[in-house]
Amino acid sequence: LCGATVQAAPHIGHIRSGLNFDIMRRWFEYRGLRTTFIRNVTDIDDKIIAKSAEQGRPWWSIGYENERAFTDGYQALGCLPPTYEPRATGHITEMVEMMRGLIERGHAYEADGNVYFAVTSFPEYLGLSNQELDNLLQPTGEGETGKRDPRDFALWKTAKPGEPSWESPWGRGRPGWHLECSAMAHKYLGTVFDVHGGGLDLIFPHHENEIAQAKAYGDEFARYWVHNAWVTMSGEKMSKSLGNSVLVSEMVKRWRPIVLRYYLGTPHYRSMIEYSEEALREAESAFARIEGFIQRVGELTGTAGAVEPAAEVPPAFAEAMDDDLGVPQALAVVHTTVRQGNSALAADDKEAAVARLAEVRAML
């Protein structure tokens, strides 16, 4: 999973991604699959360097502070920690190795201390987003000189005065964003792995460029691509640049974290979420119905805290989750089971109520 670029503290749109893939990981593990989950951290890029200059603080100080804020946000909403959470700056060696291989294979070239990927050398380029190469306009970044084709993208950027840089065979510089993710995926998951995740906005150029680098290097790379949709406000993607972000650190002061998890986790991961206070109140009341049932079973039987989850979730729940993580359909099964449990309580059938509670716990 493409993790955070840590130039600022996370808003709930960022945390939605971590939460969607936490649900996926938990379902894989419930199904008995041994799961290695890598969520990388982009701790060096243009935005972090700009923030550093703006605030008069070291770039690594800004990155670390915000990385901690992301970790706090994930933890607050109950996300399990990834197996490994590598930082880009810890993997310069692997990136240099990948660039060397790409140059040797004729897919990349050095110019003025920059290293570029030659997009026309990779016939499958743009296969994920289904665009036409002839229609592609690739903006050239500052200092990106010597390109053979304006559509080529930077793997390595030559050092600018006063900016962080590392040694490489092509002189001091720093990695391009796309290269970071391919190199870290290769190191921790090898030449082929099952699922690559990220936000919808990463399909192009980021994921297209990752595929090009990795496959041109010789990796089979990801078998499946999974993209979560955004959290929007007034129809626009929630983003720091728009000034419409809702920081997780503030949200958890106003709403219980479990309600935020329910709110962000219950729509299908490919569905947009339009942020509103009303929608949060609806999530709060829906979760309260589940909690109310659990509490009533406990009061009547004295067992709520002691009831173990059922060995298996109901078949309809499993069927929904197996179908592209159909969380909305799976939650319908949760609420149906809660209603059945409440009916059992009303009929004073404590045994049936406890059985329904065990199923609800398994599903939750």
C-alpha cells in the first residue's frame, strides 16, 4: 500500500485508505491467508522540502513529526500495524540498484545528473489507466533538464543547493517519488506479490510509473490493483491544498474513534464518501444499535464480556466479503443478526440471544 507523504498531519481522507486496507488484511487473515502487509512512507519529496524552507525547520523533523501523527491516527481508528513500514530515505541503495538495472536494460538514461525512465522503451506503458501515449502531456519539473522525450519521468533528480541529497553513481541527488515505491516493494515483497493498493488519484501517474519501472527491471510486480475512493467535501476531494481537510487529531476529540471507523469503513472501498456531520450522526446511531444489543445480552445473561466470537461468520457475511470486500452487504448481515438477537431477547430465549451475539462478535 502506498502510504503517506508526510508533509502534514493526516485528515480523515488519508486515514480512510489505511482503514480500507486494514479491513482487507483482516479478512485475508480470517480466511487463513498468511499476509505480509507493507505500507511505505514517503519522507522526502518536493512538498516536504518546500515546508522545510517555509518553516525554517529540517526536512527530517517535519517528516518525522507527521509520520508520528499518521501512526497515531491509524492506531486511534483500530488499524493493525503493518508488517513493515519502510521509509523512502532508508532505501536509497535499493533505488540506485534498480536504476542501474534499468539503464543496463535500455529503459533509463542519465542526463545532467538526472536519471529518466524512457517511456517509449516500455510498450505496456499506460495499460493500467488505458490512456494513449500520444495524448500524454508530462509536465517537466524544475531542474529536470536533458530529457530525450518530454513524457519521460524522473527516477533521480540532481541535487539543488541547500536541498537534501545522497550520493549516487550519477552525482548527488534524491530519488523520484515513483521509484521509491517500486524499490521498496521489490525489497520487501520480491519480484511478484498479490495486491498493490492506493488511492484512486494514484492510478496515473504514480502507479503507471511504478509498473513501468518494476516490469522493465524484470519484476512481475503486482497481480491485482486495488484503489480506494476519496472522502469529499462539497463534491471535491478532501485535500490539504483545498483547505477543506478534517484532521484526525481534531475529529477524535469530537467523535468516538470507533464511530469514525464505522463511518469511514462501512461504505464500499470504491465508493466516494461525502463528508457531513449528519452522516457521522447516522453512523453513530447505527453503531449504537449494535452496542445496545451487546449490552442488553450482557445485562440479561451476565455474559456479554465472556461470549467468545463464533468459530465462523455467517455464510452470507463471508459471501459478501469474498465478493470484492462487499462491506455494505456484510454489514446488512450484522444488522439482521442484531435484530434476530433482539427478537430472541424479547422472547426470553437467552440461548438464541447469546448465539446471535457470538456471530455478531465474529463479524465485527
